[in-house]
Amino acid sequence: MNNVLLQTNHLSKIYTDDRKSVVKAVNDISLQIYQGETFGLVGESGCGKSTFGQMLVNLLEPTKGKILFEGEDIFKNKRARKEIPQKIQMIFQDPYSSLNPKRKIGWLLEESLIIHRKNLSKEQRAKIVDEMLDLVGLDESYKDRYPSQLSGGQRQRVSIAIALILNPKFVVCDEAVSALDVSVQAQILNLLHDLQEKFSLTYLFISHNLNVVSYMSDRIGVMYLGSIVELGDAVTLSKNPIHPYTKMLFSSSMNVGDADSGKVQITGELPSPSNPPSGCTFHTRCPYCTELCSSARPELQELPDGRQIACHYAQKFYQESMEKKR
Amino acid sequence: MKQNRLKKYLSNRNFTLGLIMVSILFLLMVVGFFYLPADPNKIDVMKELLPPSRENLLGTDQLGRDILSRVMVGSRISFFIGFCVVICGGLLGCTLGGAAGYYGGKIDSVITKLIDTQMAFPGVLLALMLIAVFGNSVQNLILALSVMSVPRFARMSRSGFLKYRNSEFVKAAKVKGASDLRIMILHIFPNLLQELSVTATLSFSGAIMSEAGLSYLSLGIQPPTPSFGKMLSEAQNTILTAGWYVVIPAALITMLVLGFNLISDGLNEIYRH
Amino acid sequence: MNNTTKTVLKIDNLSICFDINGKKCHAIRDLNLTVNAGELVALVGESGCGKTLCASFSMGLGPQTASLEAGSILVNGQDMTQADDAAWNTIRGKDVSMIFQEPMTSLNPLMKVGRQIAENALNRGVPKAEAKNKALEMIRLAGLPDANRIYNCYPHQLSGGQRQRIMICLALINQPKLLIADEPTTALDVTIQAQVLEIIREMCTKTGTAVLIITHDLGVVSHLCDRTYVMYAGSIVESGPTAQIIQHPKHPYTKGLLACLPDISKKGQRLENIKHSVPPLEKRPEVGCIYANRCNECMDCCTQITPQRIAFGQREIACHKYTLDNLEE
């Protein structure tokens, strides 16, 4: 668990429009994702988590910064770019719109092989497709069906098969189970787990659903307006969130059966990303905001328990939480 | 499944009616390849402007040629030109519109301006100009009519490509590493076929009408090859003495154009529901 | 007599059919549901189980293609089963109102939101000036700052959370007896969801409105609702007080739903799941338990005999596993 598989260095995606308004969708994110782990990324919609995921699979061009995969820049040259699909793949949110309605399942699966494994014969390709379908729990007969003939869960299985057919090491799951019913969601989560073990995959698990992320992930990064505000071990983070935003996020998630006691007061809404607040971007909603927060932007710092956090009062909050534990 | 789909098409009244009209003429043309009642170009001054009779089912023209035979041969030209124009105009239009819609930005504005300019120019005038410069031939007629039908296809495919270029399944194809060309042809294009078929039938009827118009002005098909437009212009001199001669080509052009328009309306209705 | 006035919505043995290729398919079968005054009731189920259909029939907004086979709908003690549009119009917005999942599509984009709220009161004969004051008060109650500014905003100038609050104002301005909320927070972020649900609870307590929340999210249910109906493929499989259902689920479906929720405490374990997925309308069995093909405690009788509801205490359950005797133990 110590090999860094994917690393981003000061990765930013900045949109500018004609009127010179600047939206920092992703703002200077540096993080490492280790071989074999599941890294969860949570945040409200519009916080830039999907933008971050899309940059990793070459769907969006980063404005600044680098993405290193096994130490190599994936945008280094044209050839490296072409190889991205074989290393990094993506599972999309909506299984209804991510499969081309006019193409059969078999065709959709085979396509990646046609593009990247040019030396395979037709029979060899068909064999791989069958194996892949079998792996995700569908039988061969699905090859000749159209996406509209499948249920949501079956479609998401197909999406997973498509993502894994090139044997990538890294898979970005962008809200991969958000559109599914809970009973099917559990099937897909189990499937993702099994496949991770079988192929020693590394996941970047992007979701707004804290329960799903904290269940799936080894480490979690919490994003707010394009930046990481807290990053650490999943259990530590969900049991003892330190950053006021993380606290708010976790207390607003509604778990079945847990009591309402100790809820943090939730106030305000996500500010417009084109006009982010000065200083700490969270200060407009933060119950502990001081003058320092509205003027200076906090840097990510590491706390004794290994987590990284961007808050001026991180040390203070950390001490308090430790005392409470005692 | 397939039977259901056929049923769906045939239960639409417009579509069925149009299909019947077009099929009659199509059959007439096909039969003409194997059997003609008389030589369509055989001039016989003795039989000038005969009314319909058992011998000449639709009568004869002022040179004594059998009108039924001329109609059977003339429909070939209509279908041939319609077909060629839809293929050429469709290919060119879809390529231009596809590139504009998919890539956007500068490519889009250049292509859109180009098409807008073309549309601002009267179609018949353009055809006249082309024929005046390059000479009077079927190829040039097809070229002129194809250029005229490009904007329709280009606009339709541009809006289609624009709609799908940011769709999730295109993103999914990009993540697979599919090239732009592959995405455009194999992923987006099949999704446009329905709308495209509506545009194609409309263009087909438009081309037939324009061809008739140009032939009427003696700019399209050259005699003695029969064509509906040409026959119409020949018949207008005898409109008072031999009424049937004018009615026949006029009725056939109407039937063909109306048929295709009905098919197009029908398809539109079917796809919308 | 007292009993009937306390019940704001009573659905009895409701069956609704769709005609699919000439075959009658039950979308809702033998459904019983009551909402009492001032209560917060949840109708939980996965997508395609008929919960939205049930809600639209309770508002007289059922689709034309659906036919009411049997049963009755009583709104506020009034039998609305055969009511026409005119009859529904007299109670819609006054006795019963509804909020939808996507607030943008249910607001008029060309009218100021304040006017839209006031309009609802005007329609019920409230004088103009009073309607405006009432609307402003509702906006304030909904926790929106600067009510006068919000009053003059158009829907597109507001965020998703704000729009949903406006929808709540719209629905509650006439102090209806019953509010039907169809997935009111599904389109919203978690932090906003918590706020909006809190507003619904607060405002309804103040106005004395009963709420029927339709949702797929058991978390929402457990935090908000007094009573819960668990729906599966058109039938209610289990109902009762929320706390009892969450803590001691009886029906295998309810158990399965709760067990397959991911949670930090289940980390590293496989999630339990329910096999297959909800069958489409035309493939649902006519007799027997509708859940039989996905149930892992399925017995022989389950596929042959339709289970009857058994009532015990405040709960009801429809499953062959239980008899009155083994439930009371």
C-alpha cells in the first residue's frame, strides 16, 4: 500500500469566459493515490470533484499542473496520451445515458479492443468479451441486446465490463452507483469490491453520498469549491471530522438509525464558484469564522494523526476533539 | 419485434399513403426496364396528338410518340436525380454539419457562415449559373441540385452533432480512446438516422421538383430523353387541343412530390411518438 | 364520527392497472394507506414500485393511460374515487397540495416567485394585499433571508434549495390538511437536503398539515417520519411506526433494504443484497407473493397464495412467514 500509483501536482482547471469571469473548478490539488486503495472524493455538487475525475481520463485538459501515473506524466506526449485508456478507465454515473442507445452491448464492449488491441482476431475478441460479461455476472446472450432492453443494474454491469476490458490499473468511479436503487446499489458495490480484489485495481470513488464513500474508501478527500479541505483515513475522518465543513457534511448525512444528537447547525448554501469568498472559501458558512478566515487562505497542513486539513484553527479543533475523546 | 416496427410504420396514414403513391411510380419505372409498350423516341407524324386509346393507353404527343412509354422512361430520370442528389447533398451536408456541430468554435462559425451565404443565394439562380458556366448535362444538373440541398442536411446534422457531442455516451467513447472520426461516424451518426431519413425524403421530393422546373426551362435534361418537366413544357403549346397531354406529366410530378412529402410527414410523426 | 375527520387521506384496497399490449397489468395492487391529521408519513420503495403513481392518484393527477380497477380514495373525509377535474380543483391547493422532485419544472419561469405564491392564495379568495403579506410571511417561515428581495426574484435567479423552499411556501400558503411531497430532496445536496427537510417539518407542525413523503431514502424516513409504509412492486409489504420498522424489520424486503445500505460500520464486509431487480409491470405474478422471486426466505406457498395483511399492534405485515401467533411473541 506504499506505492504511489497516481499523483497530481498542483492540478487546476480554470474556466474563463468572455467577460473575464474566472471559475476555478479545480484549484491546485496535489494528492497521491496508492496502488490498490480506494480513494474517496466527496463534496456537494459543483465542488469540482467530477471535473477532477474527468481530467484523469483525458476528458478535460488541465489548465495547470501535472498528473503522474506510475511516475510518468500522462500528458507528456501524444503517445502517452493515447495510452491513457489502457491505464485509467472510468465508470459513469448514469447507466441510461452512458451507453449508446443504437449499439448492441457486444459492439460496445468489443470497441475498446478494436481500438487498442489491433493484433487480436475476431474470435479472440469475442472470447474476451464473453469472459468479461461473465465476470460482471451477465451471460453471453446479452451481447446481442440493446441497452434499452436492460435494467439499470444490468447496464451498470455493462459499463463496468467496458471499463475493465482493457485491464486498466486505475478506475475512476464517478457517482457510479448514485442512479441505482439501494438493492441494486449493494450488488454493484459488491461487484466493484470483488473485481478490485481480483485485478488489484485502484479506485477513485467520487460520490456525494457519504455513506457509500465511507463504506467503499480507504482514504477520503473532502472537496469544497475546487479545493481539498480535509484528507485522511476514511474511518478517522468519518468518526472524528475536524474541518468545520467535513463536520457539517457528515452531520447532514442521514444515516438510518443514528440519533439526531450533537448535530452541527447547517447554514447557507454553496457560494457561486465564479465569485468565491475571500480567504478561506468556507468562511461564509462556517460557525467558527473569525477575521483571519475571511482574509487569509489556509494551507493544507498535516495533523499528528496523519490527516491533512486546510483550516486556520485545525490544531485547536484537533486538541478539542482529542480531549473530548478522553 | 421487427413485425411490430413494420406495423407501427404502416399504421401511420400519411406514411402508407405516400408509400403507395411512390410505389406506383416506382413500379412503373421498374417495369419500363423490361417492357415498354412502344419505343419512347419513335417519331410517327401520322399519330400526332392522339387521345388515349387501346393502342396508346395515355395517348401520343405532337411528334406521335407514345406518352405511356415516355412516362415510364422519364420517371427513371426523376428517381435517378433524386437519388443522386440525396446521396451527394447528404454526404456533403452531413460532413460539413457534423464537423461544425462536433468541433464547434472557429470551424463551426466558418461553416455556418458558408451555409448561410449559400442559403441567401436563390437556388434556381445558382443552378442556372452552374449550367451556364459548365454546360448543360445531367452531371451538372445533379451537381447544382446537390449544392442546393446541402444546407438542409448541414443544418440538421449540425444540430444533431451539437446535441450529442457532450452526451455521456460520447464521453464514454472518448474514455475508451476512440478517435473523433470514430465517434462521429460510429457513435453519433446512427443516432441521427431517424431525423436524417425525414430530411432525405424531403430533399428527394425537392430535387424532383427542381429538376422538373429546370427541364421545363430547357436547362436540365436534353431532348430526346424524356423527362416530366420537359414533357410539361412541350405540352403547354397544345393545352387547348390536347388537354390530356398536359395533365399526365403534371399529375405524375404532383404524385411523386406529394408522395415523398407524405412519407416524410409520416416518418416525422412516427419518430415523435 | 371523530375518526373520519381526523383522517386526511384514506386509501382503501386501491388497484390501478395499465394496459400493456392488450394485457391488464397491475401497477398498484390492493393498497391501503391512511394519513392522520398532523402526522408525518413516509411511503418508501425503490423506483418503479408505484409510489409516485399512488401519490398522483391521491391528487387526482393520475395518468390517462392508467385505470382505477378497484378501491377508493378519501381525501379529508370526501370520497374522491370518481371525482372529475372540477371536483378535484376545489380541493387541490386548499385541502391537499403537492411538491415535486424538480422544483424548476414546476415553477413558472416568467413570473416572480412571490407572485406565484400569492397567486395560490388569491385563487382561494384571499384579498390581494393580504395574499402578498401572507406570501412574504411564508417566505420568511421557509428560512429564506431578505423576504422582500426573494419575493421579486424569478425562479432562475434562485438556487435549487431556494426553489424547493419556494415550492414548499406555494404548497402550504393555504394551510392544506395534507401535503404530498414526492422525493422533495432527491435533487438537492446533502447539506441542503437536511435544511429543506427541517423546514418541511417545522412549517407543517406550525400549520398543522399532515405530510406524506414519498422517497427511496430510508435515511430521510428514519429522521423525519412518524409512520412508514414500505412498498414493493405496487403493494404495501409492511407498515407501522418508523422506529419499530427500522429497528425490528419483519418483512424480508424491509430487512433486505436495510441490510444493503452501505455504512462505515460495515466496512470490509460484503454488503447483503437482494438478488435480481424489481420486475417490470408485465412480468409481475398475478397470484402469490410479489416478492417471492427475490426473497431468500421464500417458501413453497409464497408463489401460490397471495399473502394477507396481518395486523399486530400498530403494525401491519403481508408475509407468509408470519402468523398472528409468532408475531406476538
